[in-house]
Amino acid sequence: MGKGRKARQSKDTAAKLYLRNPELVADLFNVFTFKGERRVSAGMLKPFSTEDATGNLDAAGNETTGQLRRDVSYIAYTDGGAVYFLCIEVQSGPDWTMPVRVMRYDAARYQYQIDTRRGRGKATLLPVFTLVLNFGRGPWRGPRSLHEMMGDMDSKLKKAVSDYRINIADPYTATRKTLGMLCTEIKDVLIYFRVSKDRNGFMRFLENSHAASLSNRALMLLNTYLDTKLEPQTNDGRKTEMCVAWQYFEQQAIKKGLAKGLKEGLKEGRKEGLKEGRKEGRKEGREEGREEGLAKGLEKGRKEGCEETLEKFVMGSLENNLDYETIHKITGLSLAKIKKIAASAKA
């Protein structure tokens, strides 16, 4: 199995595991599909089969049957019985075929209802709502409707073609008001995606956030999609946001330091390599110079990246009235070092 396919499967597994929680699913649909109306609750939802039969044509034009598999599928019930299907498709990147894919998924679920009620007279179909959840590294760039896939077309002709619009939960383009309507931890997960590349924005989010922690499944999701290594809490399965934030930006600082160190190391390596090459041979000198310079640059990069992050974290914590002892416990810095940073911030 290729690395790309294996990574996609890991993401699919993390997302499906996380969305087994019906509270999160109900919250997403109430906000992004029903525009803030609390039409569904966790107690109304029951898992439903993610597979539907579908008809296809082979190369010879003969009809064949196949299976369409959704990522997440629930059926909603009230006291009067089933009322609608709620399905989610998780995307780690834009897909220009998405409107047609969703249309096929929905059509297959409608066909399932027709087939299972055949012979019972007129069929009354339950609505099928599909939500596309963008867990990519940036805003959704794909089409949001069938019409958008058709490009330039005479406006009169386009009106005659039935459109098919898709509902998308996109953390990068959703308004603050929209995200603010979410009432479960999915709100914080979406905001983590939104500010994952902006350290200052990330810290501002933490300052204004009232959420105390994220579940282990949420951390696993973030690790898989954002390529982080946030460690879950071992006692009660929860981890504080401050600790999560510290781990995340510590990792980013190390990556930044490694990149800077690599660049400096290569530069020093070339310089020393050329100097040694004049004495003992151009090839041997470059090899030794690069190795020595790379090691020196990597070490310097790591140190600078981590120190810069530590100082910014301490100053941000002081601004939020955290005491020296608490900062010491979180960062491991000595009290003397913390006081020194505090004094330099006031100067």
C-alpha cells in the first residue's frame, strides 16, 4: 500500500471514529445545514448503514450494480418514527466532482427507500441531508453546486438544467457567528483547523475560549489531519487547551528551527567544504564541511526556535495573569528565567 493511500485511510479512520459521537453530528447539522435551528438532538440519532447499492454501466453499455460507501450515516427519529437521514462526507482536500458525488450518494439512498417500500403503494421518501466536512489544510476550493461544474453556459440554458447544491462545513470560511452557534467541542476542533497556521491567532483563541479541554479522539483527529503529535491525557482521557497549545507550537518551533538550521548548515558546509577542498580535495572538503555545518546549523536552529517560542509563551501567559509558579510548571523554565523575561517585557 502506497504512503498516500495509507495516509488517507488513517484520516478516514480518525474522522469516522470521532464522528461516532451523535452529539457532534447533531451540532454540525443544526448549525451548517439547518442554519442555527435546533432540529436534531443526539437522542434522536441512530447509526445507519453507510453502504447503498447503485447502478452503473460497463464499457459495453450493460447495467451493473455496485456499492457506494459513505463516511458517516445516521437516521433521525421522533416519537412519530423516522424523519430523515443525516450523512457526512469528510474531505481532506477539495474535490471538483463533489456535487456529483453527493448527488449519487443521495440518489442511492432515495433508491434504497423506494426498493424497500416497493409494493406498499405510493412511497413517501425521507429527506436525505448530506454535509461535506472540510478537514483540509485550507479553505474549500472545489465547486459547491452542479452549475459551478459546468463553467460558462448560456444563462437561459443553465436555468433549464436542474442544479444540485451541497452543504459544506468549512472552518476556514465560516463566520465567527456561525462557529459561535456550535455548542460541543466540535467548535474548538474547527477553530484549531482555522488558526493552525497562525500562532498569534491560536493564542488569541485560547485567551477567549471557555472550553476547558479536548477529548482524546479530538486530539487523534488533529494529529492525523494537521500532522501534529499532541499527547492525550492518561488519567481521565482529557487534556487542557493550554497544554495542547504548548505542545503544538513547540512542535512548530522545532520544525522552524530545523528548517533554519538546515539552511545555515548547508551554507556553512559549502563554505568550509570549499576551504578544505583547496587543501585536501574539493570533493572531500565539501562532504566534511556540509556534515559539520549541518550539525551545527541544526543545533542552532533548534535552540533558537524553542527559545523564541518559550519567551512568547511566557509573555502571553503573564498578560493573562498567570503566576510565575504556574508558568514554571507548564514550561519547566526556572523562576529566575521567567522573572527575567517579565522584566524585559516591561522595559
